[in-house]
Amino acid sequence: MSEFATIDLVPTEPVKAESPLAMCRVDVITEPKAQSAGVVVREHAFLGHLVLRGNAGDAGFVNGVEQALGVPLPLKMGPLSVDEARGVSLQWISPDEWLIIVPGGEAFAAEQRLRETLGGHFAVMNVSGGQTVLELSGPAVPEMLMKCTPYDVHPNHFPVGKGVSTTFAKTTAIIRRLDEDRWALVIRRSFADYLYRWLLDASEEFGVHVAR
Amino acid sequence: MLHIYCPHCEEYREEEEFRPKGEAHIARPQNPEETSDEEWGDYLFFRKNPRGAHHEQWYHAAGCRKFFNVTRDTVSYEILETYKVGELPTIDDTSRRAAK
Amino acid sequence: MTQPSSQPNRLANNGRIDRSRPLRFQFNGTSYQGYAGDTLASALLANGVDVVNRSFKYARVRGIVAAGAEEPNAILQLGRSEAEQVPNVRATQQALYDGLVATSTSGWPKVDGDVMGVVGKMGGRFMPAGFYYKTFMSPAAMWPKYEKAIRKAAGLGRAPRESDPDIYDHINRHCDVLVIGAGPAGLAAALAAGRSGARVILCDEQEEMGGSLLDTRESIDGQPAAAWVERVLAELAGVADVLLLPRTTANGYHDHNFVTLHERRTEHLADSAPLLNGRRQVRARMHKVRAGQVILATGTHERPLVYANNDVPGNMVAGAISTYIRRYAVVPGKRLVLSTSNDHAYRAALDWHDTGREVVAIVDAREKPDGDLVTEARSRGIRIITGSAVIETRGAKRVTGALVASIDIAGFKVSGRVEELACDTVGSSGGYSPVVHLAAHTGARPEWRDDILGFVPGKVKGQVVAGGVNGKMSLAEALADGLEAASNALMANGLEAQGGTLPKVRTVREGKAAALFDVPHLKPTMRAPKQFVDLQNDVTTAGIALATREGFESIEHVKRYTALGFGTDQGKLGNINGMAVAARCLGQTIPETGTTVFRPNYTPITFGAIAGRHCRELFDPRRYTALHAWHVKHGAKFEEVGQWMRPWYFPKGNESMHEAVQRECRAVRESVGVLDASTLGKIEIQGKDAREFLGRLYSNPWAKLDVGKCRYGLMCKDDGMVMDDGVTACLGENHFHMTTTTGGAAGVLEWLELWHQTEWPELEVYFNSTTDHWVAMAINGPNARKLLAELTDMDLSNENFKFMDWREGTVAGVPARVFRISFTGELSYEINVQANYAMHVWEALFEKGEKYGLTPYGTETMHVLRAEKGFIIVGQDTDGSVTPEDLGMQWCVGYKKPFSWIGRRALTRPDTKREDRKQMVGLKPLDSRLVLEEGAQIVLEKELKLPMPMAGHVTSSYFSPVLGHGFALALLKGGNQRMGQTVYLPMADGKVHAAEVVSPVFYDPKGDRQNV
Amino acid sequence: MQHYSGFELVKHGLSHHENWQRVWRNPEPRSQYDIIIVGGGGHGLATAYYLAKEHGITNVAVVEKGWLGGGNTARNTTIVRSNYLWDEAAWLYEHAMKLWEGLSQDLNYNVMFSQRGVMNLGHTLQDMRDINRRVNANRLNGIDGEVLDVKQIQEIVPLMDCSRNTRYPVLGASWQPRAGVARHDAVAWGFARAADALGVHLLQRTEVTGIRTSGGKVLGVETSRGFIGAKTVGVVTAGNSGVLAKMAGIRLPIESHPLQALVSEPMKPVLDTVVMSNHVHGYISQSDKGDLVIGAGIDGYNGYGQRGSYPTIEHTLQAIVELFPAFSRVRMNRQWGGIVDTTPDACPIISATPVGGLFFNCGWGTGGFKATPGSGNVFAATLANGKAHPLAAPFSIDRFISGKLIDEHGAAGVAH
């Protein structure tokens, strides 16, 4: 009798997949060209999203995570742990919770590695179907974000490589700063339509381009 | 609008990220079946509701999803300290009077 | 270009208006011309318009008295089209734009020939403060008619009756230093802070920054003050972390230095926001600022003196006269009499004199005024009457003369003979009140200072005060105070002041002001002509005297009884004078009488700006499942549950809801139907204490649930009342999958976290929401197994996949967890797959399901089917006052569980033990075609006699196609004892329905159908 | 008591209003009263008035730390209705409603009670079930009320957006025609004037600093003007009940929260009834002066600051603009906060206490103003007889021990 039920939810043979934005209807004027847009929105769909829970005070856990994922476990709010090349990121959500994002289809492997490496009290939960990532770029992104969140996005307060979970319009979102002028949002599937509409509306004055 | 220091996120966040949860440090009786109706009613409903320093529980709903405690003046709304669940407050009205 | 002659009061040169940009506008149907840079008020004065409104209570004619936010009279209606109407615009704060259309907000048939005016003149005498409390009482039946008349007479402008064409938004800002007010102190502070590398926001409510520097006679660094303003603004504009916000009013100062700044972005351009590079722009934007330090540099408001008939057009605040002359090149009259208690107001006479128009006299309340301005006035040969004041003005629609008399301030009486001076304008000044409003918003009581005869702000944490609002009245003091404020604010932010240099100004020597507020008259207060304290609300010295004599002695009582300060100007001109009058009537000092608490907003703000973009589809999130597009495509009608949009029913052709639901029900009972169950909350639970934890939160036992099994659970609050329910599956020894109600999901997760974090942190368990991760498709009906078999290789045999089992496998090639649970009582499988692949599986189901007539069904059919089985819906069949036992769910209560689970103790309280509590029963209407109304109240007596005792109510009610009759679930007092009895339901239409009390399980009581 | 009428106004007008008498005296406290009422708000003053009028007890003092009617009486949104769900609450509020209907005449003071109707909107199917349930219950309790469909709503409130375009379309409403609004300050002043005329002492600027007891019985109150004795003390101090209870060593099932309200600038009549929506959290009416009077739910945290959080104001106005898009250009003039004492079941506490002779009337939450005459009336009877008036009995503090709550949070869930 097993302690945990694990399952790879990605079909072996390819079937139609739909991202949370598949149903969204766009009804604001968008810029035809990314160059002329103040805000460019691009979805990174179908990535692997895992929630990791565990005891940050336990060195075995901390080292185990790094061993399993190849990136160190962030131990405080803010700085992301990222391996751009492998498309792996690790974000502190709370003192005993982290968000792992891996390339599409790799969530199960990552979970397996963690379960093999880690001992004691921990949890790994797959939420890949429930979240998606929106990349935001363009000169107007910071000001647009100020219309969405009370969190201070000034470079002094929100340096490159930081990620926070905060209030976004009338729901919540994770905001990440990827580099000087690239940002990312991690949003929940069922709120995707609302947030997408909100984003396009907030971006309208700057000119918004949706990259597909 | 309150500006609240989250002891887990270790920075100030806007009130909109949090939800107030009422009086803190209300422990559930260890042996509920042995409590009198008065004791149980007291645990469920009766509150200190002070005018002054209030030890209250908040939930960082949009952030780290942790419950934590706040000592807040219910008249000036000044936040005197925030501390984690399991820790004890260092400030109450007596200590504030002494400090003055 | 038209000649200034078309604007009789416009000067040929000077001023900050642009004579090369004439603008046409309309006021009360007449067309006028003004210039870019005008306010509506300055343009009206330039055109010699004296009467702008009728007063609120006495309908007296009123003109413009001030030049800014403190204006009480010039409250106008703006807008050409119906949708663009804006009520109650203050003409002194409205920039003129081409095509502006304004009308008075009162006056019928026209503002300067108003019939109410007659009523006012006569009736005024019989309408003292609070008169309506004393009359309109009998006969009682007449009050509604009186009230109708009162309402018609009241109010200023009118609301539009069509939707606002404009949009508004919010922006969140953070800064080290927020400077409010861009006058001398504010500019000096912002410059110093900006140069020191701080994040600075500087806002000012006016069209142009500069405040008093835009119309001062003084110079800075040897140049006109306005030139210094331009230099400072230019430098600040070049600093990256400095944000300049003109046309932006700090309207609310909230806790912990949170300040709302209302920026008017297009109100100076047109009735509604024009497009900007082809894109919509917002009419107004609310900046929500969290500031490290707030520097209040809000300056002062000049107090007019209070004397008889001080409301006749042509009576103005002295400083406003200077503003109109120097800033707008408008002289609001021909012959000026100035009545003052201080030196500063002499500027008005000098500015007037500069234009070549006549200054009849300066009437100074002081015996021996001196000081530089006095000397200059003397040197110009202007007549100065000392120890005196204007005690009354003459004139109907414009001042024609002023009665001047020497007065004894201490004795509060006229001490000498009265002289009448012919004039058309009376400027008055009783001193300067610091603008303390914002500081008062956070609860800080203003403090009185005798040296400046005014209140200054009380202490607020993180607030620094600078300039006039800090009692530093002269230009030199204000600039220095601004610098000091900046360095204090910077220090508090851990920054150091750099490059702050004090500009050079020549100090103007001013003599001490006299403490004069309202001016004595020859007649006693109650008999003298009206002396207005609060012009907008027609509050007079007599009204305040009456209030205090009747016993309204607290200033709050005086305010409320007389309406002092309740206008849209919040008493900016009148409050201090009113307090002074009350103080005199009560024989107290002003500080003893106390101040009143000012509230947000500093000046009124449109609802739209406060609401921002959070309206219509952005008012609140709508949540959708991954299958929503399919539901829409297939004509679903939706029901909103929580924020979720759930298919309610799927009408075919022109089916009614009833027909559709009956069809869907039959399909499920007879063949197979499918429900999108994705909105149910899902919580994944891992950890070796997960089982123990479930046992503590659920009312029923969990110790012996095997891996591969599911169980229904009830959750209670610790008061014993049901809060949520759902099925939880044991995925592994230390691994569970919990489901909750759709609306309860977030609350339940928070509930689990609360108990774990605050009561039992020692339990090794973690929770996380997986609601959005999974899509759940519930196939229900006798053919459910056949259908599923076509899409999966799982062993679906009843032996190996029993009711309340779950199995793992693939469905339509997609990895899935399948739960054999049923909310309909039919053979049922709930297929859970990762949301991204759900549409593929759903479509595959319909492909294979065609031959079985697979029918999509919505929440309404689900409700009927579950109710036939007596399954409850938390929130519909319960209301926070229902225990598991009330629901007859003792089978779901672990009385023997070792741990006293949440809610257990409450079940033994006296009231929860009562036999006659409301209990869940079924109701069978005696008329089988009848469907009882949900919410119908149950009584035990057939004949109606109101009031009559009620025994319960219907919680759920439907027509059952399979039973062939209507049926209902109800909560009924002592219901368990009433089986078989007949109860009655009296309805609004007078009908009284009868129903039999039966078991709540109407269909397949043994549960055979779900076990096949 | 000097009589008020239109005729008197004219008469006094001719004498320049120089002969109006004081509406109440400022007496020196006696050392002993039969009954002391702590709290000079609407409820306390009404209690004093009915003690004198209906029970002939005039040796009564109302002890007020500030000015009469200066608490929530001066800070509420003046809505009066009685369409509560549960019998006990409905009976109490209907008792108040009947008193409201003759109050101006009874007090000879125009409290401007305007029965313009109150509408509670439903936006979901469950809202409508709850509305049906409540209206049916009201009808059987002899309280007026009906369920309106969208068309009927539109006729009563033409400016409201009843289309499907709103985020939460209106599905229907409950409607109580006899409900309405009143002039809040006038209620306090009217009761004060009438009570004073019957001999009651109104002691303003007199702060209670302690409650003196002996042998489990109350002896009187310590005040800023010295000790004042009485064998019966009734505490009616909304927003301060906890503080007073502490003085007597009693705990209450009460938490004090800010309740915010706001008004627009005055405008010509545009809304002739009271519209409330619990689902989108906002309610609105128009005062006789022309202001739109707007409120919402309470703020989440405990507070005695008479101000709340800005987001509450934002959400409220979002709801109002959602219901009335034409009001988007209307401007908010002033906002403020009151302090409401909330109980776990959103019903008041009218109760004896463990201290003999000491009674509390508190916990009215957001519903206090509408109950003013009824609350004073039953509390007066309770104080006069030393035992609960039948309508007050169910509101004893014991219910929080026995569990017999009157849960208006439940299906009724209608605030204010």
C-alpha cells in the first residue's frame, strides 16, 4: 500500500490541449506591431507547475531540493532561483511553500526526482493544469502594473530576479521581474479570462500587442 | 488604510493583501467535552474587544497564506508590533503606559 | 481677436491668460467669451456677470466671492448632453474650455428673477434655523406632501439621467515624500527633496502650480515670483524620481500615510474625455499613494468678515480680488471698499489701485495700523478709515454702497456714527485660516493658536507641516519652512538634504491683526439684516445665536442644527467664523468651543473616479471552467455560483427551462447525462497526519478509509452548525483528495490552514488547492458504465470498481482519476483529468455518447436529481443554524471518535439538544401537479389568521419527472415527529397549499441504482 | 414644554425668534436617582422618555460623556425597516416601526419619518430564495412586504440599471412600503426635549469612569462630575459597550467595528426610495436635503476610530455605479465612520447581567437606528419592572451560552 498516489497527467500520445486563455475573447484595440506597443503580452502555456511544501529548517530537505532540481531553494521572500537554460525556476511562496515551474511535460519527472531524493515530511502537488504564465514586455509595463497592484514595482523595491505573490486587480497573482524590461505573471486558470481582460484594459492607453 | 508588516514575508504590504481574523490567542479548550456550557459559550463568542492595544489575528491571504498576530491600537489604528503564531506579544496597554 | 471691451472687466494686459486664444462659452443661455487660462469664474467676472446663483434656503441672489476651493456660491451645472451633465461644479476651480455650457443650479424661472426669492424675502423671517423640526407635523397625513415640496426646493444641481460616457482609473504609487500644495513652501520642499535623490510626488489642485506665487506682488531672487516657479518646476521635471501632478487634489488622508490624489485629466478640455492618439483616455485618475512622509503645504483660506447683507453680489474675499486682478487680469468692479482686520489684505486695495480703478476707502478695524503695505496705501493717498468696519452693504443684485462705522471689538458694539460709502465692491478680510482639513482626516484634532488667530494641524505620525498651514504666513517664512520640512522628511526616510538653498526675498513688515470675525451691527443680532456665516447653507449669526439659546451648545449641535459647514465647501469660509459666533454667544473662547472634525473629501470627487475601472465585467472576476466555450457553443444558460459561471440548463430549440430540465432529468434516470463538476473545490492533502486531521475537521470517522476508497464528509463550525460538505478520496496512506462546495472552496482551505497553523502545528500535513488544476466530468445514468468503457481500458466491473471506489487509468487517451461517486443516485463516474486536456476528453465523451443520447445537464437538473435522493446543498438547505442532526445525518456523526472534532461539543448544548428543533423533512404537495415555492413558510393550522406562528420553510422544491409529482425538502420544527402529518403553506396570492410530511428520500431509498 | 407648530413659528417670527425657550436644561446632577441611563444617544434618550411617559418614573438621569445624540445616532444612514427574517427580530423591529409611525406627533417634534419604502435586491437564485423566505415570513408575522420582479423594480427606480449588462444582474427584490428614512439628529433631539419636559435630567459632558457595585448589586456610577447613585443602571452605549462592561467586570459577546458611510453633494430629487443590495454590498437613498446617502458593510477589523478603510469606500461606490451608471458623474462630498457593536448572530443584547440592577442594551450592530423607539420602549419596561419585556426576553445574553441564537446572519443576512 503506497503512501502517495503519483500520476503523470500528460497523455503519451498527443491530444488537443487548451490553455486557460483559449476561450478568452479580446475586445480592445490592440497594436498590430510589438515595436509600437507600450505593452506586449505573450502567454507561456502548458508549462509544468508544482507546489512544494516542506521544512526549510531541515538541511536534508533544503539540500535534497537543490539536488533534485539543480537550483538552490530560496529561503526568503523575493529572490527567485532560476536556471534559464533548463527553464527551471523556484520561488519562495511562504516559509514552507515554494512554486516550481519546469518546461511542459517535465512536471512528473520533477515530482519523481523530489520524491526519490527527499525524506521526512514534505509534499509535492501538481498544479500544471491550474496555472499559466503571461510574459509582459515593453516600456510601459511598470506603469501598467501600477494600475493593477498595490505592490511597489519601482526598481529599488522590485529588482530583476524578484518574485512576489500579491493582490492583482480584484484577485491575486504572482509577479516576477525576469530582466530589466521583461516581467511575468503567474495566474490561475479560472481567473485567466478576468485578468486577461483587466490587463488589456489597463494597457490600452499605452498600446498593447498580444504576441501569439 | 493600514500598512502591515508580514513577519513571514518580512516586509510591509498593503491592507488589501490581508484579512483580519479577530482576537488572537483564543485557544480551543483541550478537553471540550469536559467544559461547561458557560466555558464553551465563552470560547465561542465572548471577546475582549479593548479600546486600545488589541492582540489580533490576521491572514496574509494574497501573500504567504500564513496566519500571524498583530498588536494594534483600536483607536489610533497604529500597529505596535506583528509576530508569528506561537509567539507572545511584547506590548499591551500596561507596557505602553509604563513606556510613557 | 475681439476687443477687451466685450469683456468689460478684463484688463488690456498682464495676467496669466492667453489673449490670443479666445474661448466661447455659455452661461444661463447667454454666450460669452473668455481666454485660455481663465477659470469659469474669472471669465464670468470678466464679462460683468454679477448673479450666478440663488441661495439654498432663502433664495437670495448670490455672486462669486472667492477664487478657489473655498467658493460657496458659484456652484454650477455643466454639460451639453444629458449624459455629460455634471452637477455642482465650482466655477472657481473649473478651467474654461471652448464650448463650455454652464447654468445656475437654482433659481426659477431665471436666476435673477426667481419667484422663490420673494418667498425667501418674506418667508425668510419665518424660517429660522431648524424650523422644519418645529412644523409640518399635523395633520400627520400631510407630511408626505410637505416633504415633497421640501425636497423639490432643496438640492443644488441635478444628476445626469444617462450613463457616463467617460472612464476613470486608479494607479498605485509609492514615494519617500509626498508634497501636497505647490505654493512657496511646497515648491521649496519638493525641490530640496528632489535634489536629495528621494522619490517625490508633488501635487497641486490648481490648473497651474505656484499657489500664491502666481498672484503675489513680491519677487524672489530679484525676479517676479512666477519666474522662480517656472525655474523650480523645470528643474523638478528633469528629475527621474520626481512626479509632478498639477490639477490633482489630495482629497483624502488615510491611516499610515495613505493618501488619495484625484487627478482631473480632461475636465479642463471638454465635457467628456477626447481621444488621445486614437485611444480612450480617462477623465480622471485616482493616485493611491503610500508615502514615507507627507509634507502638508496646503496654505491658508482667507476668512471674510461677517456683516449685514454680506451676501449681496459684489461682496468678496479680499485675497480673491488680488487673484482675479493679477492672475486673470480681471477687475471684478469699479469702486472698491476694503474692510480688513489685518495688513495682508491691503494687497487687494493696492492691486485694485494699480488698475487705475477707484479705491473708495480701506476700512481697518485696528486703531493704529502700520506695516509696509499700510504705509504704501497711505503714500498713494488711499483713504484709510481706522477703528472701523463695514457693518452692512446696500444693494439688490449688486452692491451699491457700504455702511461703515467705528466699532468697539471688545464690547462688540458700534461705537460711532455710520457713514455710507458708494461702491460696487466690498472686499473683506478677517484673517487667514490654515487649511488643516487633510491632517484632520486621520483623526488629529487641530490646535488653536492665538498668535495667528487660527487652527493649525494636530500631530500625525509621518506628517510634516510647512508654510501657511503651519502659521508661517509671510513668503520668506514659508520658503524657509518648506526647506526645513524637506530636511525633516528626508531624515525620517534615512536620507540627507542636499542642495537646499534659500531664495532671497524682501521681507514685508506686517502689523498685528485684530481678532475680528463677525462685525457688530446697530441692531441686535436677531433683528439686524441677515449676517451670513455659511453662505452655501444660508447659516446666519442669528441662526447660530438661536441654536445656542435653545440649548444646542456643543459646536457639533450648532453645526447640525444650523447646517453650518455641511455644504459642498465643508465650511472652508464659514466654519471658524461660525465657531467664533457660537463662542461669543456661549461666553467661551474659540478653543473652548472646539473645532469640528473635517472628513474626506477635501473637495468633492466623482463616484466614477473612486470606482475606477472596477465596473461591469471588471466589477468582480467571473470564473470559468475549461469547458466553458463548449457550454456557450451548445446554448447553455448560466447560473452564477460564487464567482463561477455554471451551466444552469441546456435548452434545445425553444424549450422552456421546465421542459429542458425535465428532459435532462429523464436522460440521466433512463440513459446517461454528463455534468461539468469542475467548479467543486478540490484540496490536495499530504502528510502522515492527514487522516488524523480529517478526523478532527469532519464530523464523521476517517480512521478506517482504505486507499482507493472515497467517503462523504460533513464539516461544522465549532458552534456545531454545518459549514460545508463533500467527498474525500484516500489516494494513498498519507494522501487525500478533498472536494468542497463550489462557493466554499476558498473558505474551507483557509479553515484547514487556520486549524493547522494555529491549533495543531505538530500535525504533519500540508494542503493545497487543486481546484483549477482538475476538470471533473460526472457521467450519470444506467448507461454510464457502457459509455465510459468505450473510452478506457479500466476494469469497470462492479466487483473491481465498486461504488465509492476511485481508480486511475486513461480516458480517451488522457491520464485520469475516476471516482465512482454519485450525487444523483444513479450509476455514476466522475472523471478527473488535467484541465488542459479536458476539452478533448469531453468531446470524446459526446462522440461515443451519441448512441446513448448522452445529455449535458446543468445545475438545475443536478438539484432536482439530488433532491429526489434527499441529498442536501449546503447554503440552500442549510443557513448557518442547522446541525448534522437537524439534517437527519446522524449516520455522518462520529459520536465515538476519540478526538472531540470541530462542532462535536456544541451538539450537547441545551439548545442543540432540543427535540423540537427544525429538522430536514420531505414535503409531498397534496396537489401532485403543484411545485411549492422555495422559501414558502410552513404553518400547522389550515385557516389563516395573521400574525400566525411558523413551523419552518421550504428549502428546495421541484417537479420530479420520475416521480410524476412535485416534491420539496423543508426544515420543519420537530419534523422527525411529524411524518405523515399534513402541513400548510399560505402564499402571497392568498392560496393556502397543503402538503404531507414525508421522508426526504423520495427516490430509490435503498440506493440500489448507484450500486449496479 | 413649549409647543411647536407652524402657527408658533409665525408668532415667534414676528418677535424675531427671540423668545424660543431651551429645548432641554443643563441640570446639576442629583446624588441619587431611581434609574440612571448611561449613554445619551437615541436609544438612551428614548429609554428615558418611555420610562417617564409609560412608567411614571421621572427621577431619571441620562449620563452622556459628550453631546446628546453624538454617537451612531449622528452617524448612521437613517434607514428604518422591520422586514427581518426571524420572529424575535421581526417582532422587535415591527414594534419600533409602529412607534415610528406616530413619533413626530407623540414628541411634537418633526423627526421627518419618510415612509418611502425599502428595496432589497436579489442578484442570484439563492438571493431570491432567501428573499421569498423572508417576505413570506414577514407576511405571516403581519409585516408588510412583497417580492418585486425586475419590471416592478424599474418602475419604482427608473435610473437603476436592470439590464443583463451588469456584472450581477438584478433578478428581483423584496419591498417593504412602510419602511423608509428619518432625520437622525431630530430623533435624538425630539426624545431629549420630551424626556427633559417630563423631568428627566440630561447630564451632558459627564463621563462615566466606573460602575460602583456591592454584594453583586449596582450602587451607581462614578463620573467626571463625581459619584451618582441609583439602584438600577441601564447601559446603552453603542460603540463603547465593551468598555462599560469592563468597568462592571462583565464580558460581552461583542466586537466593535467601523461602519462607514458617505454622502454625495446635494442634488434635485432623483431617487425616491431606499435601495439596498447585500450581494454587491451597497445601499443608497436620497435625503430631503438632496444628498445621496450611501453605505455598505462593516470593516473587518475591530476599531473605535470612527473611520475605516478606503477599499470599503471604493467597493461601495463600485456597487453604486454598477447599479446606477448615471451616478458616475455625481460627486462624493463627505465620508465618515461610526462604531458598531456586532454580535455573533447580528442581533442585539437586551439583558440583565450577573450584577443586580445592572442592565445592558447593546450589540445592535448596523441595525440600531431603525430600532430606536422600540429599543427604548422595551428597555424602559425592562428597567422599570426589573425583568425583561416579552419582546426583549429572547435577546438575553444567555443565548450565547445555551446556543439559542437568532441568526440574522443566516438566510436573512440583510445588513442595516
